[in-house]
Amino acid sequence: MVRSKQLREGACMTAGLEDLTAHNPGLLGYPLAGRELGRGKDAYAYEFGPELVYRRAPFSIPSGFEESLAIAHVQEHARREIEAYATLPPNTSVARTLVAWVAGNCVHKIIERAEGAPLHNRSEGRVAIHDLKGEWEARVEKVAQIPQAHFDTLVWSDTELRNRTIFMDYLGIDNLFYDDTSGFTIIDAEYSPQLPLKGAGMYVSLIDTESLDTLIPRESNWEGRISSTSRDHVVTILEKLACAGHKPGKSKYAPRFMKLCQQLAYSPDYLTDQK
Ligand SMILES: Nc1ncnc2c1ncn2[C@@H]1O[C@H](COP(=O)(O)OP(=O)(O)O)[C@@H](O)[C@H]1O
Ligand SMILES: [Mg+2]
């Protein structure tokens, strides 16, 4: 994982911002120098040097709220988010928020840049089913081949994040980057001390269950829908996750997960070993 020493030491938001704006006078205005890296529902992400990302996302002021109070609230939230990221162990596989500020009804952030590329791509979920099958089968094959050690670090990192009320959005299938050397990197995780834990589970991001649901309709079995090799790849991914400690069949995600296992004719050992 790439780090910027200078920014990490200046974990204080304002000091970090002064540093940044001194070296990048255009930062607070548009357009920014960096190449666009990606776009979410509302967010824009740009290159900010080789190791960092500049991300901008609008926020709305709830009706009836005093604007200055709402801005102060968003700013305080961002300050705590940076503090929470700063307490993570160094080898946590996440793109940390390093600096954040509020301007022009947007939250602006400087974030560590994830290495590699997203495991899955959100636009692929919308292609015709015939094309989707080949695409998706190639993607799960790649994921199934990822070494166990990278799965271990991913699941461990997710727990470290959750312990600090930072939640990965498992449904955003492009929120997990992968690089052969550095392994997985979680991006777009939400610092959310008030909200209850989000649903789903890590397995959703890794196997892209949205595409799988399109390929295997409800109440159907995998046979005749996906190849037996792909079925085995999905099972391998689930086994690697279980080995790393992610056992969705034992969690609140169980009903959805058990349905998937049934469709794949897969019974995880950790559920059948009744010791
Ligand atoms: N830290 C990062 N490293 C590399 N690319 C990123 C990073 N943050 C965002 N991006 C790119 O920008 C896209 C949108 O950013 P994201 O934070 O996921 O926004 P959203 O919340 O709208 O999904 C990502 O899918 C990714 O391609
Ligand atoms: Mg995202």
C-alpha cells in the first residue's frame, strides 16, 4: 500500500490542507490537474500525484438546518474519520483518508491511491446475459486464483475497519482493488459511528453476486446456468474466505448466503462439522 509520509504526519486536517494548497495552488478550484480516475454516483476521483487521489463529493444540507452548523458537522465528521483511519495498523489493506475539507457544498478529500484495478466493474453488470456469462466467469477465475494470504489480510483489514466503525460498501463491486504484489485494497469505505452495520458481506464483493443472480435465477440450480469450472471457482473463493475467518453462514447474512450455497450445491464445512 502506498503512503505519503508527509501527509500522514500532518494528520491534522487544516495543517495538511495548508501544505497541500501551498504546493498545489489550484486545489481548491476547478479544474484540477490530475487525470480522472473514476466516477461514482456523485463522487469524482482524480489522480493527485502518483500515490494519492483527490476525491470530491457533494453533500446536501438537510432542510431546516442552519448552513454553517451543517458544514461544521460535516467537517467534524471528516476530522474523526481521518483520526479513525490514522489509528489503523500500517498493513491494513485500505485507502486511508488523509486530508479532508468542506468547500462549495462538497467534501474534498485526499486519499491514498489503491494499487492495481477494481476486481469487478460496475458497468459490466448491465451487459447482455450472453456476454455477461463469459465476462463474469473470467473474473471469478481470476479471484479464485488469488493467494490465500491476500484473502487473510483482506478479512483481517475489514475487521480492523469495522472495529473503528469504518464500513466497506460490499455492494459496490468496484470498491475492491487488486494488485498481484500488494493484494487487495478497500476503497470508498464509510466512517459511520451512528449507523448500524451495513448488510451483505465480503463475499458479495468478491464473487459479484449481482451478476451471479442474473445468471442463476431464483429457485434455480447452478447446473446449465454456469459452467462447473465456474461453480468450483465460486466455491474456492468462499472456502478461501472461510479460511480467512469470514463465515457469512454464521452471521446475520446467513439467509441470503445459505440460499446461494443451496444454488451451488455447496455445504461449508464450518456449518456441517457440528462439534
Ligand atoms: N483511493 C482510490 N484509489 C484508486 N481509485 C479510486 C480511489 N478512490 C476512488 N477511485 C476511483 O473512483 C471511483 C469512484 O470513487 P468511489 O470513492 O468509489 O465513489 P462512490 O462512492 O461514488 O462509489 C472508484 O470506483 C475508483 O475507480
Ligand atoms: Mg465506490
